[in-house]
Amino acid sequence: MLAPAVHAQANPALLGDKTAFIDDLMRQMTVDEKIGQLRLVSIGPDMPATKLADEIAAGRVGGTFNSVTRKDNRPLQDGAMRSRLKIPMFFAYDIIHGHRTTFPIGLGLASSWDLDVVATAMRTAAEEAAADGIDMTFAPMVDISRDPRWGRTSEGFGEDPYLVSRIAEVSVRALQGERKPIAADRLMASVKHFALYGAVEGGRDYNVVNMDPQRMYNDYLPPYRAAIDAGAGAVMVALNSINGAPATSNTWLLQDLLRKEWGFKGLTVSDHGAITELVNHGVAQNDNEAARLAMKAGTDMSMADQVYISQLPGLIQSGKVAQQELDNAVREILGAKYDMGLFKDPYLRIGRAADDPANVNAESRLHRADARTVAQQSMVLLENRNAALPLKKGARVALVGPLADSHLDMLGSWSGAGVDKQTVTLRQGLEAAAGKGKIVYARGANITEDKHIVDYLNFLNWDDPEVVQDKRSPQAMIAEAVQAARHADVVVAAVGEARGMSHESSSRTQLTLPDSQLALVLMNGRPLDLNWARENAAAILETWYTGTEGGNAIADILYGDVNPSGKLPITFPRSVGQIPSYYNHSRLGRPFTEGKPGNYTSQYFEEPNGPLYPFGYGLSYTDFSLSGVSMSQATMKADGRVGGAPGEGIEGLPQGAAAAGRAKGSALHHRQQGAQVL
Ligand code: BGC
């Protein structure tokens, strides 16, 4: 039976007119019902599903996150339909690089330099999530990162304001679709983390951000702006402070910049627990002051903490928070629900019970073909000496390394509803491509032998640890790998970071591979220090975390069925000491100039300047030779352009650069302007 189309108590005749509809509804709401709308909660040990449904029915919740099936969400929406005004819930989740099907992490998607590839991943994620009854995703994550120590570098799209802005735009359009209200098979995008979260000091998560306006406006703000201009319905406010003022209580950020300067008309959502954290930041004495500051600044909805629901009734009564300020926030939340199509049909994405999938993880719900093609485009060939790659299908391969057969690590960080067992590991991919007999697998090493790191990565779930140690001694594992290598034509080593090492709250001081490994196929979520690998491995393929079809896609590249085409969206420094590392540096009075020691130019004296692998770098299996290159003219005006002779040079990127060509050309254009080597 079709779920009855249930409207809020507001006049259904007004449904076609957003402002009139919301005005009418707001007139009927009590102060408590309004405050209830500001609360975004998650099912958890202190909030079991039945208690949550009761809270919703009492009008004390506006939306939930982390419940990800129609079956879970339906009783919660039923709760809303029992509330006095029947205002629907919305259901949110972190769908960052896929939902049931996992696509490559952000850095991988960006390495494709192909907006169609990004759109495929985002559209598919939206369709799968909407089919699970989800109305909003906390994505895209568009924080610029120039500091690979920061674990969340993996989630974003790299260092370049232009590339990340284009990806932000295309992601929002793919997630939300073009229709308004948003169609049943799409969801609302909540761009994050506003703002500048990628610039936390020292790459330490949750740290302070101090930044001058020029860098802010030129480099770090454009991607958020691009997402908003593309119509993102919501913005997640960052956990960090900006020049001393936490984003959550930052009136300049949330009102002057976001609403007045940029004209944003949607919903702002706090990050997890950020309002109560204003006390830790030292700007509020207690929760009461925290609620007042966040509300006045314009943080509409409070995620996970109970500060609004507990403090706002008193603050409104005493007049410390004006009724108008509360109304502004409520209006945005109702507006978002209207734009999600939930007033017309609260069950728009939840659908009918009769249509629920028997198994939410059914194979038939996955989009494996898309996952494979997207992953193929997301890998970057960093080295390939003596044409070590592609491998011959007849070659005997010794496959070693702790990531070679790890289902979980294929998923990468923030893998949402992805199921580890449904991923194809590199071992499975190679065996499928070349035949089992050709591949001899030996683990060779654990991710690390450092117990402290293993404990850190497993702290979330001791019962089901992410990093499972092989109990054999390091020597025994290496001996097995050496034995495998002896009988092989080639060694493929899959090494890098366990997925938890490139994650929220996983900042690192070292970018080296954990001690126990050598390198060839890399799986990791940040630029790593690859000096040793560069010297010692014949070929290096950066795969990032490739998702559900990763093993097959990597095999496609290794065996040359697909030509690697990814380019780095982020600089790989030579050492931690070079951080921050990025290509678009401001000009200097004394830029680094190669020459005699101590020549008083900007440099470090103990290692070569410039990165190990620059932004935009990436090889393919094709050799190119350029000849007879000439410029179209010898001089140009300040606002002019100089191209190559027709068909040559930067303006004439080979047609093979295909869809990536536009973005690529533009990044090169940036580099031409800032030609100082730093
Ligand atoms: C993260 C956000 C995420 C939220 C909800 C926070 O810890 O910073 O990016 O959206 O949790 O899961």
C-alpha cells in the first residue's frame, strides 16, 4: 500500500508557495516546537530507536543522521507524523565517496581531473542513498589541503582552488539533481567544513586556523563558494576557529560572508558537538552562553549536542536570544525540508514497506561497472623505469604486502554503508585477470609493528578491530615473501596506510611508509614520503583507496588493459619539513634560485627544493615526444594570451586529454603565472 501523502498541518493549498507555506506553519508553532526543529540527533546507546521515535513524536527533533535504511527511517518518520504539526524529519548521512558502492576517495576522484567521472560517482552515491531513505548528505567535503599531515586530506580533492571548485560544483549538481524540490532519487548536499578546516595548524585535526584575507579569498574560500553558487542546500560549519573566533559562533563567517556577501539562502548545520565545544574554545563560559553565541552567529541546527534544546527555552524567555533569531533558524530548516520535497511527501525517499529491499546489501544494488571505470581513472603512475609496467599476463607475480588482500582497506575512510567483503582486493583482481596460478601471495609484513599505532587505529571497535595483526614474526613473514619472489618474474608490493591512518583524528608527524614495507602499489590517503621507494622500486602506482571494484581496476592498469591517466591533485613533498607544500605560492622578493650555497633565497639547505612529485604530475604508458615547439608570438600585453603554434603547446593539449582537458589546461595556466619555484 502506498504510504499516505501526509502533509504538515499547514494549509496544503499553500504548498506551491514556499514562503507562504512556511509562514503559515510557523504561525502555528510553539516556541518549544521551534526549538525542537533545531535538533539533529543520531541513534546511539543513549538514544535507542524507540526513544528517538518518541522524542520525534513529541516535536523535539528536526532531523536525524546515521540511520541508513528505509526500515530504520520509516518508524522515525511515523513518529513525526504522530507529532502535533506533523512536520517531517529529514535523514542525513555522510555519503562522501559512495554509499553501498564505494568509489575512490576524494583524492582519487580528483586525480581523474575529469568532471564526468566525479559526477558519475556522486550521482550514483545519491541514487543509492536516496533509495535507502536518506534525504541529505554531509558532502561534498571541499576543504583545500596543503598539509598532508592532516588525516582528512584523504576526503578532500587536493590543493588547487580551481580544480576543487569545479569538483565542488559538479558534485552538488550530481547529488541534488537539477529539479526543485529535489527529486526522489537525489538528496540535499551540505557542503563542508565551512570554513578553512583544511588549514588547521600543523595539520593537527581540530586545531586553530590563522589566515590572512588574501589567502582566504584566493585559495581556501572559492570551493565553498562554488558549491553554494551551484545551489547546495546546506552548509556544515567547521569545528575550527578562524583567527581566534570559532566558526560555530563566528558572526562574520556565517552572516557577513555567507549570507550577505555570498547570498546563501539555505540551512547551516553545526559539526558534531561543536556548540558545546565553544566552552572548550574558551569563548563561552557554559552551555547557556554557547547556545546564545551560536544562535546569534547563525548556526541554525545543532548536531549531536543537546545545547539548543536545553538552553534555548530559557534564553528566549529572558530575551537573551530574540524570537526573530530563533525564527530565522527554524525558517531555514523548514525551507530545507520543503526543498527536499518532504512536505509534499514525507516518505518521498523512504517509500512503501512493500518495496523495501529484502537485503540492503544485495549484489544487485551495487554499481560495479561504474565503480571500476571511475577507479581506473583515479590512479596516478608515479614511476615506471624500463617499462616495468604493464605486466605481461603470462608473468609469474609474487604479490606481497599487508594491503594486497585487505578488503576493508579498499574502502578508504568515510566509506558510509560500503561493505568490506564486497570489495575486490588486489589479490582477487590480479587472479581474475591473470589466472590464480600466476599469482603467489605472501603478506610479507603487517601494516606496522608499532603497538601504539595499532591500538590507536583500533580504539573505536575492539570487538571488530580494523587492523588485524598477523601473529607471525616479521622475519617469518619476510622469509615467506622472499621465497615467493624467488620463483616470480616480478614482485608487486601493495603497501601504504591502513585506511584509518588517513581519517578524521588521524594526523601524522611522519609521512614515511611504516618501517616494515617496500613499495610498488600504493594505497594511502595522503601524499607520502616516497624517497626510498623512488630509488628502489621500478614502478610506483598511486591507487589511493579505490573502493568496491578497486582490485579489478588496479589489475586493469597493471596489465595495461587501461592506460593510467590520473594526475596528482596535490603536491608530494620530499619531507615533512617542506610542509606546507603547494604549487600556487604567492610571489616572493627572493624566490629560490639554484646556485651557490647560502645565496639568500627562500630555500632549505639540506635537501633539494621543490617537491618530490609536483601537483599535476602523472605518467602513462604512452611515450610523447615534442618537437618544433614555438610560441605564437614573442611578446604579449598584460591581459593577453600566448599560445603554442596551432596544434602545439599548452593551448593545444592533445585531444586525448579528453574531458579533463579543460580543468588541466587551467591549472597549467595558473602555473605559468606563478613560475617561481619554491
Ligand atoms: C565530522 C563531519 C561529519 C560528522 C557527522 C564529524 O565528526 O567532522 O565531517 O559530517 O561528524 O558524522
